[in-house]
Amino acid sequence: MKILRFPEERNLKTQVKDLVVEMSELHDTLRRAYELIYKLEENLEGKEEHYNEVLNRYCNAVGTENVPVEYFEYASEGLHVDADSGDIIFTPWDDEQDDS
């Protein structure tokens, strides 16, 4: 009498084990990606604050109307466009101004 083995790839236990390994690797990769995104966001936030400060000084030096429009692309605060006139209004918050 010959005993046939159930094919290993059809064994549910094996499939579950393989999927656990694969899912664990994917979750670990996703966790590392989130950590990297968090670090990038922190870095960008600091750069944006510095950029806003430098842009504000530049606007004060040359006048907002003389600043190329593309310089405002990365301004993260104080930038408004008047819908009627199309004018760009750059009014950054004062450090002493209360945000409440």
C-alpha cells in the first residue's frame, strides 16, 4: 500500500505560517516608512519656519510686489491671494502675536 502525502503548498498550516512571515515583513517595512516620513516632516517643518523668516525679511527689503511669485510657493503661513484682484498678500504672523 502506497501512502500519498498531501501537497505541502496546499497545507493550510504552511500557508498561514508563510503569510505570517510575509505580513510581519510588510508591517515592519511600513513601520520604518512611517518613521522616515515622521522624520522628514519634522525636518521640513523646521525648514519651513526658517524659510518663512527669510522670505519675510526679503519681502520687507524689496517690497512684496517685487518678489517673484514662485518664492511664495513654499511659504507655509501668512500667504493669501485676493480672489478679486489676484494680488498676493504676504503677512506672516508676528512672533509676539497671540494665536488665540
